[in-house]
Amino acid sequence: MFKDELLFFVVMLGVFLIILFSIFLYLVMKKTRETKKRDVIESYKEEFQLPLFHFLREGVEEVEVGRDPL
């Protein structure tokens, strides 16, 4: 009887560890994707900051802005 309870505990512990590890991997992958997207957005902001400033100040368009969704 004790052996069956121990086996049940080990199996349940394994299932919970697999679930927790899966959630951890999902969150790491999601954070990595968000970080890459944020880096692209920051690079766009840096690239277009000066031309946008000149456009707002002088009304002169220096750079053609693409239709990228970011």
C-alpha cells in the first residue's frame, strides 16, 4: 500500500514538474520575442528621430517612411 502511494506521488511530482517546465519555456520564448520586437522598435525610433524632428520643425521631409507595421 505504501509503495502505491509513493509511486503515485512520484508520478504526480513528475507531471507537475513537466507542466512547470513547459510554462517556463513558454514564458522564456515569449520574453525573447518581445525583446527582439522592442529592439526593432527602438532602432526605428532612433533612425527616424532626427528626420521627424526636422519635419516637425521645418516641414522638410527627408526620409520616406515605409509601411512596416512596427
